Amino acid sequence: MTENVNEITEDQELTSYTSESDAPVATQQVSERPALTQSGQAVGRRKRAIARVRLIPGTGTWKINGRELDAYFPNKLHQQEVNDPFRLLELEGAYDVIALVHGGGPSGQAGAVRLGVARALNEIDRENNRGPLKKAGFLTRDARAVERKKAGLKKARKAPQYSKR
């Protein structure tokens, strides 16, 4: 069967080459992003942490419980996690962030702030921001939490060892 294909291509002579396609391709109109003049606020939760986040158009400063981002989250991974929604939408330095966080530990608080920032960005410009944020999973609450200890067990699921005698 491959011999027939080779014969057909060898018999045909090509006289001209072009890089243009036959039918014109329709281009989508990219909607212009509105000016960053609107502020937004949202609540984010993760594990036992709750974060109330306000976004105000500005220079990109962070205030978390009255402290700077690198002072509140010294771990670079947590700093990167809370900045991910801005980096995804290419809005770094466009908004000032004011967050009030309580409960949980550093990891839970970073996750709560990230969800709060993503929800606030979604509220500000749903048309342009929702698709990328949703696709990246930033609008979904991570519901995993520490499981409670059950009566008669050593931990949440660890049972006492069985004894023969």
C-alpha cells in the first residue's frame, strides 16, 4: 500500500510552493483589558486559616496583619504561592494587597491568602480573569484538613495493635 502512495507522489510534478493557506483564518478579537481602577475584596480559607483580602489599585505593596509580605511569610515558597494569581494574570505590581489572616499555620495561611487574592481578582474583572484562574485551580478551595482523633484509636486512623494472648 505504501508503494502506491510513493508512485502517486513521484508522478506528480510540483511547480510552485507557497506558505499561504487556502482559506483565510478568522482571528479572534482580543478585548482590551479595562483600566485598573476598581478595587475588590474576598475571603479565602484553607485548613483552619481564614484570610480577608482587599485589593486596591496601586504599586504592589503587601500588608498582611500590618506586616510586609517577606516579614510575614519568610518562606519563599509561601511568598510565591500568594503571588501566583498575579503572576498568572500578569498583574504583578498592579494592586496593593491588604490581608487580615487568623487561625492555622503558615502553610494554611498562605493557601487562604492565595484563594482570597484569586477570588478578589475574579470579582474585579470576571470576563478576563475567571478563565485562567479557574483553569489553574486558584478558585477552588482546598478542603483537606486534619482529621479528628476517634475514640479508642491512637490517632485518627491508627488502631491499637492486635494481640494474640
